Amino acid sequence: MANQQKFSHKLQKVAGKIQQNRYMSAISNGLMSTLPFLIIGAFATLFSALAWEPYQNLIAPVKGIIGLASTMTTGIIALYAVFFIAYRLAQAFDKDPLVPAATALLSFLIVTPVETFDKVRALPLQWLGAQGLFVAMFVGLIAARLYIWIVDRNWTIKMPDGVPPTVVKTFSGLIPAVLVALVFVIVAGLFMQTPFGTVHDFIYTYLQVPLEGLGGSLGALIVALIIMQALWMFGIHGAIVTLAIVKPIWMSLDLANLDAFQAGTPLPNIIGLAFWYIYCNYAPMLGFALLLVFLAKSKQLRTIGKLGLPGTFFSIHEPLVFGIPIVLNPLLAIPFVVTPIICAVLGYIGTNIGLLPAPIGIYPAFGTPIFALGFIEGSWRLAAAQLVLIPISMLIYYPFFRALDKQALNKEREAQEQLEQQQASETAASPVIS
């Protein structure tokens, strides 16, 4: 027990460092800040590309207008990402975040190639969307950190007292912004002398594509799930820690699916953030909660199940994780880790053989109900798959649930017997008043 507590403490320290790391948090929170734009763009894509001929005929006159919302959100998501990542990092260093974020956006545009089409110079959307997401992350972090480093050394213009705060902030950011922009001009110039031509080509070819290939595999998903569920077992929010690392990869895979869906071409990826939400994040705990509510003989487990069941429909699992508790509970360790993996494998096989469609890549808002999520991701079959996974999850949990229920019931009976004995002793010891 002492060794287990020692290991748990060390694990919590490591996970805590990952969660509290300024750069990881900036990426995670920055990408989270793009959620409103992702949702707008995803639904615009869904409404403009829904594969139903009568509907397409109906919206034909305004289809291009509907598509504008998608083009200016998910189509240029890298612009939003670089801004918000730099914004969050500046906040983490207790700096006014607006100018560093805008400087990072400028830096990203500097390293993004400008192309000429029929004598018209333009920024191609290719590098402003999903393909530019990794460059956006790097530029957001580097530009903001360099800006902070310059400000910390007081390489700024000092304004006299009495000058309005807005003017002071503007001029104090002038020199740092110029120096950061100069650094990225040099970087862009150096890459022009290489066979790649741009930072985007280099990062996309040698980093983003390999990471997407690795992160989009079933093996990588299983590893992520094992780490995620194992962290939960030690009382650490496994989703926050794990998604801080894999979210950028899974988001880029989803955005590629969304682009393909809008273009009417086959979806290139099975696994992504949407896949994890659909197959791994609802049915396992919902199945366990249903066992607690309808089959538990223990009053305590049944009560906790009733309290936790509504939340499982919306991906809120903390009442069960900490109420049972699942944390540091060896009886539930195996099903808690194994069930989402089995659900993921079944979803992957079903998609691979054509029984199920791949999710179109919509980034769901937290709390989206389980079956609604399947429909939002493009098909009633996904919602049906979520329904099928619930009894499968119940079957996996059942033998472990029975052992847990028996253990809890024995404890309740022992407590009841002790209470009755105590009451009998108190009654016998009470003086008889005639």
C-alpha cells in the first residue's frame, strides 16, 4: 500500500507538471479557444454538403453563401490558432496578451508563402487551414515567447507620465514586435534558399504528416487510452493530460476529414478527436452507470449510480469516478481501462469494413448528448453504434460490477449489524423507570 501511494504521488507530480507546463497549456487552451469558430465552420460545412439531392437542390442558390462561413472559420483555422496560442502563452507569463498575439499572427503571415495567380498576389488557403496548424503552433509559441523575452529585458519605449494607457501599451510593444517580425523575416528568407522554399513545406512534410500517420493509427489511440484511463485510476484527470499532447494531431486529422466532406471526396482518416468522442467517451461509463442503477443490490452503489447516470449522457463522469470510487479501486481497474479500448477497436473495425462511416470531423462542444453526437458527425449509423456499445460495455463491466456490489453489500450488512448491536446494548444499559 505504501509503495502504491508513493507511485501514485510520483505519477501525480509528473501529470501535474504536464498540466501546468506553460507551453502545453498554451497549445491546449489556445486550441480550445478556437472552438466557437470550429463549431460555426463545421455546421456550415454540414449544412452546405449534406448528401441529399432534394436538399441540395433547395439550397443551390445560396450554397456558396453558406460555404463562406466554413471557408472563413475551419478553412483558415491556423490563423485563429496562432493568435490564441500566443495569447494564452502571454497570459501565462502575466503579460498583456493582445500585442504578443497580434505579433504572432504577423509572424505566421510572414512565413506563409504568397503566390501569384494571373498577376494577382494571394495567400493560398492551403497553409491557412489544417495543413498550417502545426506551423501555427510553433510560431505562436516562439513569437510570443520571444516577445516576452524582449519585454523582460526592458527593450521597450518608455512613455512619460500622463500618457493614456492605450498609447503606453502600443508604444511599449513597438520594439518587441519589430524585432520578432524581423526574426521571422530572416527565417522565411533562409527557407527560401532551401529545396523546401517555405517553413510550411518543411514542417508539413517532416513533422505534421508523420505525426498524423502515427497519431491516426489504432495503436496510437490504444496507447493514448491506456495512459488516459490509467491516470484516472490514480485520481488524475487523464483526458486533460493526454489530450494536451494528442489534441493537435487529432484535430488536424478531423479538419482534413471536414475539408474532404465539404469537397465531396472520401474521408481520409478514421481516427481523430471526433472518433474518440463517439466510441470511447460515452458508452463505457454509461453502461457501468446503468448496471449500478438497475442491478446493484447495494443501496450506496445504487444511489451513486442514480446521481451519476444523467451526467454520463453528456460525458460527465466525475461523480462515478470519485463517488464509487473508481480511483485506486483494483476491482474496477481492468474494465475501466479495457472497455473504451474494446469500444474503439469495434468502432475502427466497423469503419474499416464499411459498416460504419468515418466521422466527418466536427469538433463537438463539451456536453453534447451521446446520440446527438452521432448524428452531428454525419450519420444515424454512428448514433446507432453508440447505442450498441452500451450493452457491450455493460457485459464487460458485469463480472467486476458483481464483485463490487457483493463487497459493498457485505459492508452495508456489517454496518447494519453493528448498528443493531449498539442499539441493543444501549437499550439493555438504560435504567428501567417504573
